[in-house]
Amino acid sequence: MKIVKGIIEFVMDILETVVFIGSLFIVVYLFVMQPNQVKGASMDPTFNTGNYIFTSKVTYKLRSVHRGDVVVFKSPKNPDIEYIKRIIALPKDTIEVRDSEVYINNIKLTEPYIAAKTNVWEGGFTKNGEPFTIPDGEIFVMGDNRPRSSDSREFGPVPISSIIGQVFYRYFPANKIGIIPNPFPAKLQE
């Protein structure tokens, strides 16, 4: 009888540990951070398809969004799809793409992270040489691989409320593991 009681206590201890770890994982996944996989070439060369990243769900509960942050957000066209892009302009900023260069509040951005010059598309939201002021509660996002990115140049600004979180860490591939820095100087982030 003692043996059976000991086995039951051992199994219950294991179950208790499994339930605790599972609950902890669910809480972290739902409220703190989530893993994401990069799909597509829109963020090359910063992120390549197949990279695995962690997205913080608490960052923007503790601080406001910053220019240069890489974020995961729900697609404005289909909320079941998640996009990864870089925040280029904040609410009340005026953005302009002029001759393949990006200007924020009439200051030309230096963007060492982009793969090619910034293009605009026929019929897209952004027009060459036409400034646009970002409404309150919205941001303007672009992929780092400008010729291959569906972003705010196509569909317009994105509600801040659609942001899932800030990309803060890459954990695969092994040769690129690390924290994702914001490339904008501190004075340009806000």
C-alpha cells in the first residue's frame, strides 16, 4: 500500500510540475512575448525568410512607439495575417518620398539598413513628392527591402492598436542570434 501511495504522490508531483510549466508558458505567450518566423523577403537584409524572432507584447504598454522599431502587426487588409516592418513615421509626422529618398518632417532619413532605394507604386497610397501627415493613433511602416515590401507606401498608415509587439531578439539562425537594435539616433526615435 505504501508503494502505491508513493507512486501516486510521485505522479501527482510530476503532473503538478507539468501543469505549472504549461500555465507559465501560456501566460508568457499570451501576455509577455511570442515567437514569430519571418516569411518573405520584405525585411532583407535585416531579417531573412526563415529567421526566428521574439516579439515583446509588453514594450508598448511601458513606453510609446519609436521610429526605427521593428514591429509585428496585423495586416490592414487581412487581420489573420501578421506583417513585420520598421516604424518610419509617428503620429503627426509628415512623411514624403521624394526621388527615392524618405523625408520625415522635411529631414532626409539616413537608412543604412535598407537593401535598395525607396520606390513608390502606381496606384499606391504614397505618391512621389507628395507629403502626408500621419494621423493621431497611427504609424507609417516600411520593409527594409523596399522594392519587395507591401507596406504603408501601398496601404497607408497602420493603427497603433494593430501592433502585436516589438521585435527585440533573433534566436535563429545561430550566426545571427542577438538583440535587435534600433538604428535611428535617439533624437530621431521620438
